[in-house]
Amino acid sequence: MQTVTNLKDNLSFEDFKAEVINDYRIAVISRECSLLGRREVLTGKAKFGIFGDGKEVPQLAMAKAFLKGDWRSGYYRDQTFMLAIGALTPEQFFAGLYANTNLELEPMSAGRQMGGHFVTHSLNDNGSWKDLTAQYNSSADISPTAAQMPRLLGLAQASKIFRNVKGINKTNFSKKGNEVAWGTIGNASTSEGLFFETINAAGVLQVPMVISIWDDEYGISVHAKHQTTKEDISEILKGFQRDKDHKGFEILRVKGWDYANLVETYQEASAIAREEHVPVIIHVLDLTQPQGHSTSGSHERYKSAERLEWEANHDCNKKMREWIIESNIATNEVLTEIERAAKRDIRQAKKNAWNTFMRPIKKEQQDIIPLLKKVAKQSVNGVFINKIVDHITKIDEPTRKDLLSNTRKILRYTIGETFEDKIKLHDWVNNMFTINQPKFSSHLYSETQRSNIRIQEIKPTYNDDAEQVDGRIIIRDNFDTIFNTYPEALIFGEDTGNIGDVNQGLEGLQEKYGELRVADTGIREASIIGQGIGMALRGLRPIAEIQYLDYILYAIQIISDDLATTHYRTKGKQKAPLIIRTRGHRLEGIWHSGSQMGGILNLAKGVNLLVPRNMTKAAGFYNTLLLGDDPAIVVECLNGYRLKEKMPNNLGALKTPIGVVETIKEGSDITVVSYGSTLRIVEETAKELSAVGVNIEIIDVQSLIPFDLNHDIVKSISKTNRVMIIDEDVPGGASAYILDKILNQQNAFEYLDSAPKTLTAKSHRPAYGNDGDYFSKPSAEDIFEAIYDVMHELNPSNYPKLR
């Protein structure tokens, strides 16, 4: 696109006027969506509203500089931008407010997120990539403040990779790395650490990123003087400004109501980022928020009369209107007609969206009432049932909750009764859940042929004279094969590049594949994960390394809120198959114990959590994951790098199945379930138990998420009739998760002759040193005695009490 000035130079004045007038029309339409959207929330038709009023004009300027192939990682006030690039219609805007679950009608999230969260579709229905260079792209928004920033870093870095790494098939993903990643954020959210972490990383990496900071002086009700040093974010970021001797950012400032200067500023920023791969910050000042932060409150409560008057006078739409008239682009009458038409069109769009949303539910209401009346006639409790039927009939705008909740109450009145219409009502209720539950629960993981669980196992094979090598050699040589096979694969993290990671699992690979593909990063776990998410969204296959499992806590918010929900919140229309590599287990100390499993299990549903017991299994997981579409965390055993393993002859080809357990020792007395480094202690203890006549069956979980899809553990329990879960995580962590799966999903109760047992670490985090580990986590003696006690309870004469 051209600037306003260039448009005037190169186009006829009539064409120039038409362009400006069309921009104003979009601004007015967006404002009307905000105003009417707020009313819909206050009437109860929508649950919550957060709108883009006051930010319209700068978003028009951003849209003019935004090219096909570019990416947005934004803020939940960017509706004008989405309207301007043609990725959102007013009717879709209202469908989002009403949480319509039809993806065609509500393409932003199919009702899974509240309004104001925007996305474009990167995938076809079968999970294959669209041509991302032929469309405008928006990564799926999330609500947590500043959490869009780490992902933005990766979206921008992908352009650098596409421009500079040879051999990648870029057809659908990039045009010579010329794409810009555009980020938006509110001024108050720049107080978050994620913002500063990302800014620092982008300055180091020098990636094509343009960050717009919408500054309306407030963060919800809190003024900038409580948010930002000097009350001015670009002022305190001056140290990041590039100069002739230092790389850094270009920092631009512009008034948010000045249409002409906004357009020119965004064109300048686009050129710098696109051509030079230099990040740019645009501080957009003097913005307003006419309706306050959200529908949950009124800004009149915290803004002075003087501030409210200033906002009324400096509203960006009002100022643009004045400029248009002063510049003889359009008359007051023309603009008034645009405004009237916008009000009329938005009212109609709202009406259409509501009617479309309600139509199928009302049909379900009409369809079920005759059956309910028949049930009432045949039940001895017909009087009570008819009261509920009358209630359902009178609901003018029902929800499915209204229909199901009341219908299920009717079924209670028919307990003990048997007649055909009652069976039909049961079927109707079950069918409603069958049809509707997936609308809210599907696509947590890939549902295509590229789902990780569909990748078939290939076992390691060995030469007859296979050498025993350190585990690190297996993982290193497997990565070597991966990078040689997949040009789009890359790995990055702390100490990952030059020294080949702290355990030398990447030894020599940076020298072989270059600093862009095997890269060192700063100490900044959240933005490391963000790099991976953004690059995965753009078709690369990143492996983000978090040095130790304990450090993943720095990034758990990004993993939980962004990565784990990407596929779900887009209903399968975006994917981020990021692989997170880390290591843990059995290291001493509170912050190096590697036992955060309970937290990860509960916070990272949507991400596979894989716990290989050795490096061959780990190598197989990486090979599997590179063929699948689901993100994953692989936790390598920290004490496994120097342990000897046979060297497979099919590195790169071997594949460890995901969601499948492995029985590594058969036995008859008790099923013992564990994973990771603790498993080796169980294996050693099995020999000692055998000496006293106890024959245990050992099962390696391998994959915590997903867990034992074939229900092999319960098959083992049906043979042994006993189970013990041994885990180095704290009580109630992974052991409770595993036990819940075995008892409640696999229904193991019917096979148990003894109470199921768990043996875990102590409630505290492990203390430092060998003794600290011994007294904090299950030892070989703890395992022996716990299993022996179960056998003593079963047969005291054969297994006398130990102590």
C-alpha cells in the first residue's frame, strides 16, 4: 500500500477521496459494532464484552501496511484491523459475542472464546496447510495480558529463518522471508515481564517485527503514573533505539487520531522491518477508550471530568471526520449518510447473527415439547412434569442448557416407570450430548491422520556387534539425522548451540548446521517457548530447549494459555506442533529436582507429556513427533546421558509410540507402574524382591499425556490383582493422575484384591545432596519395603513382617 501523500501524488483526487472515505466507513462500522455490542451484553444476550472503540484510526493505518503473508499477534481490541483486512464481518463479530458454535458463522473460535479474540484459518479441513503467503494471517488471540508477545517473536523469527536457511520448502509459508509480524498491545500491558523479555530478545535476534502500543493512559482503572516509569513507555525504551554503532529497535511515536501521519508512520515501519529485518516499536499516543475497559464497569468511576471532556474532543473517529471535511475530501452530509448507513447495517447484522444463533435451538425446543407432553400423560407424576413443560414452552430465547437441564429433571419423575416415550426421551437427551459436547470439547488434539497417536511404532534395531555407548551419543546422532532430513527443523535454548547443550546431546551440530538452526538463546524461558510457537504456526518444526524441567515454570503460563490451547481455541484451524525438549528427575535440590509433573499435567492438557526412560526411547519420541501435528514436552532423564545403551542402527527411523505403555518385566504378584529415572530403581529392586519370592510386573508409562490408550495396565492388573504406582513427584501429583486413569477410566476396581497403593516423594521439594535425595524421594529400600508390605498383607505366613 502507499502512504496518503503518495496516494495523492499517484492517484486522481477522486480515487484518493474514495480510499479515505472507505477507511472512515470502516471506522464508523467498527464503532457501531462496539456500541451495539455493549448493549447486547447489558441485555444479557452476550456474556461479556471487550471492544475496540477508540483504537479505530491507527488500526486502519496498520491494515494499509499489512501485506498478504504477514502475521498479526494481537490484543483483544483489534476488531477494526480485522474488519479492514476483510477477515471479520459485522455479523461474525456478533456471532462471536453470542458464542455461536458454528465455525462457518463464527470463524474466530466457534464460540470457544469471548468476542475480541481474532484468528485466520491456516489449515484445510484435513489439517494440511493453506497457502499462507496468499492470505492475511492472524495468530489466535488469548486474553492474558502481554502473553501475545512471546508468540510474536517466533512469528517474526520465522521470516529470518525462511530468508537465510537453505533447503526449506517455502512454497506455502514465505516469500523470501519478506513477511512482517505485527504485534499490538495496550500501554498498561507493557508493564508485564513478558513484554520486556520479548523486546530484549527481538533486539538481539533482529527480526522483522512491528509492535504497536495503543496508549490511552489507563490500564483498566489504573492511570499510567502507576503503570510506567515516567508515564511513557517509549521514553523508557530509548535504550533499545538503534544507532550507527549498535543494533536495536527503531522507535516511532505518533498521535492516535492523526490519520495522515499514522498512515505514513506505518508505511515507514513496514519498510524498515520488511527490508532490513529490524524490529520497530510504534508508540501510538493520545488514544481514548469511549466505553471504558469492558462491560464489567464504567470509566466514569475513575476518570475526571476534565479527562472525559478531553477524550470526547480527541476521539480518533471524530478527529478523522474533522480532517476529512477540512481537507475537502467529503462534506458533512456525505459523512452523516455514512454514519446513518452504518447504524442501519450494524443493527441488521446484529439481528441476523442473533436469529441465526437462535434458530436451531428454537427448533430443538419445538421438537421436544410434544414428546414431553406425551411423557407427562403417561407418568404418575404428570402434574409435576407438566409444570416443567409449561416452563420450557414459555422460554422465548432458550439455551440448550435450559432444554437439557429441565428435560433431565423430568426424567427424575419417571424413575421406576417403563414406557416407549420415556425411552425416546432418554435417547433425545443422550443424542443432545452426542451432538453438542464435541462443539465445546473437540480438537484439543489433532483429529487428522497426522495426530501424534496415529504415528506407528518402529522399534530400534541393532547390529550383532552393536556398541555400548553413552546415551548422549544416541540422542546426538539422532538429532544429526533429524537436521539432515528435515531442513525446517531447528533447535534453540540456553547453552544449546556452541557447547552442544549442557549434556553434549547436540555436540558439534551447530558447526555442522549453522547458528540459525542450532542456536543459543538468552536466559528467558517464556520467550523461548514463544519463539517455538510462532515458528511452528508458520510451518517450521522448532524444538525449544528448556535446560532443566524445573525451569519450565518460568514458561508454564505460555505453555498452558497459548500452546496447549492453540488447536482447541481455533477448532482445528491453526496448529503449533512445537517440541519442547527438557531434562529432569533425580537431581538433588529444591530447584533442580525435576518433579513438576503434577502441575504440568493439570496445566498443559493439549500438549503431549512424554517421559522416556532412556535416550533410545527419547530419540524415538522426537522422530515420532516430527511426523505429527500435536505439540509435546519430552523430559529426558538427567542421569541417563552417561549410562550405556546399545547403539541402534536405525536412528532417525525408529519411533516410540505415543500413548502406549511398555511392559518391561512380566510378573505375577503385583503390577508396578512408574516412569523415567525412578523406573531404573524399580528394575534394580525387582531382583532383590525376587530373592524373597516376590515376582513383580513392571510397566513403563512412557507417555503421561496421552495415557495408556490401549488400557494395557488394567490387563496386567487383571492378572496380578494388585497395583502400585511409584513416582518421584509429590503426593497427589503424577501418581494421583495415574491412579485416577487406572481406576476411573480403566475400571480396575473389579480386578483388585488389595487396595491400590502409591509411593511418592515427600510433600516438600527435595533437599540438596545425596542424603537429601534419599530422604526426599523413593529409594530402592522404600520400594522394596512398600511392595513387600503389600505381599505381607496378602500372606503374612509367606511374607513375615519386615519391621
